Amino acid sequence: MIEMLLAVVTLILSLLLAGISYVAYKKSHLRPALYLLIAFLLFALKKTIDALTMAQWIKRDVGGITAALEMLVLFLLLLSFWKR
């Protein structure tokens, strides 16, 4: 029960950060803000898949998919902080 609550709170936080990144991108049109927006949306997708797996709505092993999403999120975060 606590794990599901933490997953929902994390999902809400990631969607909130995605919204903030969207507003920042619309105002500045800077590429790092777009990378952050995509990263937070992908993180929300990953947490949704994790929560559905915990609730046993998804019966398959999705460890590979969630690991790939984590790697993509970290790569996008790295791109957003990269100085050019």
C-alpha cells in the first residue's frame, strides 16, 4: 500500500515538473527545457508502468522496458545540463 502511494506521489510530481518544463520551454524556446519536458514525461510513463505492475494489472515482466526508459531519462537529463 505504501509503495503504491509513493508511486502515485512520484507520478504526480513528475507530471508537475513536466508542466513547469513545458511553461519554461514555451517562454524561452530553449532546447534544454524541451529535453527536461520529455525526460519528465518519460519518467511519468515509467512510474505508471511500475504502478500497474505492482497492482498486477500487467502480468508480463517489464523490467527491460523500465530499465530502457530510465536510461533514456538519464540521457535526456544529461543533455539538458550539457554546456555547449
